[in-house]
Amino acid sequence: MITDDNGYYFFRTIKPGPYPWGNSANAWRPAHIHFSIMGDGWAQRLITQSYFEGDPLIEQCPIAATIPSRDQVRSLIAQADTANDAPFDARAYRFDITLRGRRATFFENA
């Protein structure tokens, strides 16, 4: 996907579900979408993921627990965007990816 001139993007997908992983007998990853963001070349690649607002598994996720601060975890949570829901069809979420500054999104490889 390529952003528009203002840096906005939009895609439509099916919201993923949580899934078990073998870390322990009852370990579950919260629903999430991975993002790989590239600049002008492969050397400018950033990787992150977006969770969904209200998912109780975020607090229990061992991967999210490795993130240094709660503010960084919050930067990974997409917020419900009811103004852009498609009635009787789809819910909308807003996930702003901020590359630099005080409100920068947490990146796994930064």
C-alpha cells in the first residue's frame, strides 16, 4: 500500500482473531496486524504491529510485556473509529503510525 500525499492510508480486511502459541499451556496472542514500513530503500524498513482497542489479551501478552513503557504499548493500539464505520457492513479502526517525535509509534527494530 502506498500512502496519499498527506501520508494517509486505508485498507479493508477481516479483523484477525487471537491465536494460541506454545509459550505455555494457555498462552494466547491478542488479535493484531503486522506492518512493515519502508522509506526510499530496504535499509529504511521499520516493523511494528497494531492491536485492537479493548482486547484484554494485550495485558497478558508476553511479547507486549517486553515493550519498555505503557505509553509505547498504547501507541500500538488501534482505536475504534465509529465515524468511519460502514453501517451493517464493517467496523473501522484508526491506527496512526508516527515515525519520529514524542508520539512515535514503537517499532520492534528501531
